[in-house]
Amino acid sequence: MKKFFYLFVMGTLMAACAGRSNSGQGERTPGELEAIEDSLEYAAALADQARIRVSVQAAAETAPVPSVAGEDAADDPAIWYNAVQPEQSRIIGTDKKGGLAIYNLAGEELQYYALGRINNVDVRYGFELNGQKVDVVAASDRSLNTVRLFTITADTLVEVGTPLVKLDPSVVDEPYGLCMYRHKPDNSFYVFVGGKDGGVQQLRLKASGDSIELEKVRALRVATQAEGMVADDETGLFYLAVEEGGIHKFAAAPDGGTRSEVLPMSHGRDNTALVADLEGLDVYYGRDGKGFLIVSSQGNFSYALFDREAPHAYLGSFKIVSGTVDGVEETDGLSIFNGALGEQFPKGLLVVQDGFNRAGDSALPQNFKLVDLRVLDGALQEALPLAPDYLDWMK
């Protein structure tokens, strides 16, 4: 969801793009450029007021989604780790106007699946299906009011979630946010999916021959829409970024009840570094429970970090500014992975959706930006905590 003072900007961009091809090429009018610059300056002023001084640059970017410039289309990424060839790991990106795209670590589009309005996506490893361990991708489908399930390899996605399970409309009116969770004590796998009115449904994955079925196990609720969500598989906690209400923490196990607590300093009324909406949310796993939560603050184009360990202290914020590729504004979804991904990203990768993708003065369809974690490590006051051995941790 976009903050109200950007609606004018998006409206002018979309109106200007009417009748243009999907390439998004074409000069912006002076009025359109002025509207964009005004919104960027306003967000920069908010970030400056909150003393967000740390800036990093993206190393690369993905191809744009097949949309038009100014259309809100790209939304949420996930990073799939290729344990056999880490340099062949993949980025999965949602296009909420049309489907799912698969990119390599250079940002090149390898596959596009025209599935409908796919909003959020996540991945988990080692699900046992028909006698084999597979990696599973889950995605929220707004067209069919369901969750789509796939197995993934370096080459392809194969849909295995059949029959499609319709979400309970009394809990999830329209699916937006989604994340997966692996409950290690009994090696059970789950999907959380959130709706526009604050309802969240938890579903368990159940193998059935070559397919995976979904069983509804729990319903949760917060006051308003919560799209950003992540489950911490090690600590057994589930986090929801309520767009204008802070980060809520629940027990992730299906018998964990429905009570939550709000992380201190995760609400804009208490922390000027956060400006609604709160959107993308993920966990950076360090050894021995160390690490942090990262959340996108759309209203000032920044990213906030919170300690992974209770009481989840606010650690600071940073921005992604222009360099080799353009900077990032108004991020929806994000994904972070701190295992080695070949020579290009030896300390890991942060992928973020870019709400205003540009080449010079030209507006382009939205895409995803790739940040080398070595750059982020060098920009922060404290070094990033060491990662666990992912090959052992994912077993």
C-alpha cells in the first residue's frame, strides 16, 4: 500500500503512460518530472529529519517486470539458495499484475509464469514429497483467493499445490502478505497469508502423492492491513509489519495462541525513522541466535533494523542511493540471505522492490535491486553477525 502523498505522483505517471507500449520508453513531461522530484525531496527530508545518514548502493538490478512505467506492479522477492551451485541461486519476483518471474544473480530474467495477480512469495527447503526432499515456493494469488505451491530448481518452477485451497473469506478477504515457516521440532511446514483487513490464516503443508495439500490450522488478526511478514524458523516466532501499527510478534507454532506484542520503537509515533507504510520484512540469521529483522519504511525510502534477540532493540536505518544503478524508493517487499552466493555475493544478498525504477530522467517499469551485503556490512556501525552453516542449518 502506498502512502497518500504519492497517489498524485502515481496518478500522473499512469495517465502519462496510457497508450504507451510495455517497454515504458518515452520522455516525461516537465510536470511529471516535477511531481516525482517533489515526492523524492519530501521523503528525503523525512529521512534527514530522522538522521538517517547511512547510505549504500545496489550492485545490480533485475530486468523490469512486463508492465508500464508508473504502474505499481513488482512487489515481493524471495531468494532461493542453490545448495549444489550457490552461484546458480535464483531470485523469485512477484508481478502483482501478472505472475512470477525468475532471475539469476545478474538480474537477467530466466522464466516468467503468467499466473495472475501474484502478490507475495517465500521459499523453504527440505520438504519430503513422494520420498524425496524438495524445495517449496509459496505465493499468494489475489486472482483466485488462494496460495499457489511449487517445487523449484535452477531451471524451473513446477506447481504441486493441488487442488487449490480457497482461503476462508471471513479471515482473509483478499490475500496480500505471505511467508513460510518450518517448525523444526516436528519438521512440519506452514504458510501464513494475510488479507487487506488484518486477518491472517495459517495453513499446514501436507504431502499427498506428487501433490501438496493445505490444511487450515489457525487464524490471527491485527487492526489493519499487514503485508510484510516473516517467520523465524530457529526461534519459532512470527512477525507482522502492520502498515501503520508497528511490528507485531506472535508464536509461530499453530498451537501458539493469538496474542501478540509490538516491538519497541517499531511504530512511527515512537520512532521518527519509521514512516508508514511498513512493508517488506525479513530475518537476517546470525549464529547462536544473533542477527536482526529488516523492514522497509516506505514513507521515507529507508530500511530499519531491529535486534533479533528480545527485547528487539532498534539498531538503526539506512537508504539505498544511486550509483551503478538508480537508487530505491518506496519499497514493498524485500528478501535477505547471508550465505555465500558465489563470487558476486560472497557474504550474501539483499533484494528489494523499487517503486520508482528510472534510467536518467526516464521512468521505467518497476524492478528489484540487488545489494551486496559486503557493502551493507561496511556501512553499519557494527559488523554483521556471522552466518550459520546453511547446508547444516537447512537439514
